[in-house]
Amino acid sequence: MPALVAAAQQLSHVYPRGAHLDGRGRLQLGGCDALELAREYGTPAYVVDEDDLRARARAFTQAFAAHTDDFAIHFASKAFACTAVARVLAEEGIGCDVASGGELTMALKAGVEPSAIELHGNAKSEDELRLALAAGVGTIVVDNLHEAGRLVRLIDEHDGAGPQRVQLRIAPGVSPDTHPSISTGGPNTKFGLNLSDAPRALEQLSACPGVEVDGLHFHIGSQIMELAPFRAALERVVAALGTDFGVWNLGGGLGVAYGPDEQPPSIEAYAAAKVAMVRELCGPGKRIVDEPGRALTANSTVTLYTVQSVKRNVATWVGVDGGMSDNLRPMLYGARYEVEVADRFGGDTPCIVTGKHCESGDVLVRDALLADPRPGDVLVTPATGAYGFSMANNYNGQPRPPVVFVSGGDARLVVRRESYEDLFSRDV
């Protein structure tokens, strides 16, 4: 029982805020029993605690509001590019950062006000830029010199109601302590204008009557667990380009806890630090924009799996009905996750939890401790609300999982599971 108590204590940290173990030791999510959710919706399934999602949105807005009256929060939708997620966040006053025509269409479908949408991307097509102009997005973040020229030409052709607001994405040459694949602001990155090219882009865009360059943007990476790199990046941008900009968009990047030993900065500390550094280095009266993604959604969500096989050779291999088709991060980044049997937390059997795909590297958790896992058990992996759904794929013909929202003891399907027929709907 002590192991069960310890497991229960970690739920508030890695799991959604309302998650708990009931008197039988069964996981409850948003007032719903995890095993019953697995039976009703099947597995794999992404289960989102809607109240947790809303609480994190409010925490961001309240944290920034405590330090400045002039700010905006935009959800980095790549983290969980789901219409229902964007809709909930929009209801909480959160705008949307999109990086493709598909994400832009999703945000509009979710009811996000066009003025609260930013279009990002290092290789935007003309069609995507035209779509953004036609939709009246609030801001287009210009990534490179070629794009600056392309946008000027398209704006000259576009009969807009007013000037298009633009920010310049800057590569400040700062690399935070994170995985190289999610570090985006270093000296050799595909994202943004280097500090020597930025003045040329600014001159080109400022000469166009249909463009209003209202600020600078930089995003140095994701899963950042220390705040110092944000200041280092801002110092470099200010030194190179000055402070004569009304909007300062420092991107997102706040890390989250994937395991009980990880302690990222609080949302409150993160907001306070960003506001203070802009005020100190750029002066008063600046509008601050922040773009959280992972920090809004990761810990709101768990993924449920069903054990299909348990085999023992050198190690104990626990095979589940999903894997790299619903959570690619362990294979891409070596990302580590927790996993438990949903009705027997606190096990001590060392296991490798593996997916069903034809790759030896299709491993979800290499160092799991499970309670005597058996075929038919439901496993739960927490903190899967960032990049699981967005990176889901059909490898081995695997249909992508559903998304289920839970709140107050009720569950509702917001994205249905793909069918085999869906897999071939584009055949001609």
C-alpha cells in the first residue's frame, strides 16, 4: 500500500490536476473511470481533462495580467492541433499561433477570431500567405528575406481593408538546454532571420504601404526548464536591433513535468520574468505576446492503451495496441514518460512497454515499473497532450486514436477514431 500512496501523490504533478485514485485504486479522470473510458471509446485513446485545460489557460492570463495590462497569449497550436482544444482555449481568451494552412483552417473552424491568429512558418507557400490575407489574420510573422519579398508582392495584389500587421522572426543565436530537435533559436537554425539580415527585411517591409511592422518575435525552443536563456536572447536582439518596436513576442517554450522528479518553473514565475526583462531591456509601454503550447496542453491529457502481450526473455516486454503511431516523441527525441496499470498503480516489475509497429525502436517506455502486467490490462501514460495527437500517423495502417474530453463525470467524443475506410478515402 505505501507504493500506492506514493503513486497517488504524484497524480497532481504529472497527471491532470483533477486526476485521482478511487478507493479501489482505479484511476479517475475528470470524474470518469479510466477503465470504463477504455471500454466505451476503445484504445489507444487520448483523454483530455477539460477543466485542467481551462485552468492552465486561466493561469497564463492571470499570471501575465498580474504584471502588465498590455499582453496577449496565443496557443502554439502545433502542440495539440485539435479543433476542440483550440475552441476551449479561445473561450478562455487565448488566441492561436498557426504554422500552416491546415492549422489556420483549424483555428478558423474552432471559432478563433482572425485578429487573434498569428501565422508562423519557415517555408510558407504563396497559397498559405494568400489564405492568411484573405482570412484577415492579425499577424504574419516573417521568417526570411525571400518571404518578405513574396509577402510585399502579395499584399500589393491583395485588396485588404487596412495594413497587414507583421512581426519579424529573429534567430538570436541562443541555444537553451533542451533537445537539439526542439531548439530553434541557435546560431545555425532553419527558423528566423539572423541578426544581420533582419535590418534588410525591415527596410523592405517598411517600404510597403500595406504593411505595418509592429514588432519582433523570437522563439528559442521548447521544453525549457530554466528562465535565463530568454533574457540572453532578448539582450542579443535588443543590442542588434534596438527597442523601437511596440510589440515584443518572446515565443513560448516553458517546460513541463513528464516525470515526478521534474520541476519546471511555475507559470507565474515564467510570466513575471518575461514581463520584467522586457520592461528593463526594452522600456515601458511595450506589448508582450507569449505563445505557450506544451505548457497549456501536455499535462491535461493521458493516453490509454490495452496490453496485448507480455513476453519474457532478457527483459519483460509489454506490448500495447498503439506506439509510434500515437506518440512519436520517444522515438524522435528519446522522450521519457511514466506509465502505470490504470487500476494497479505502484508496481515493481521492471518492464519495457513497446508498441505494435514493425520497428525495434517502437518503445514507449524503456524503464517502466508495472504491477504484474497481463493481457487485457489498461495502461495509462500521462502528459501526452503535447505533440502526440499532432504527430499521430498511420504507420502499419494504424487508424489514429480518438480524442475524448472529460469533465464533471461526463465524457464526450470530440475526435472520432479513424476507420479503415478513412485510410483509403483519398485513393483515386
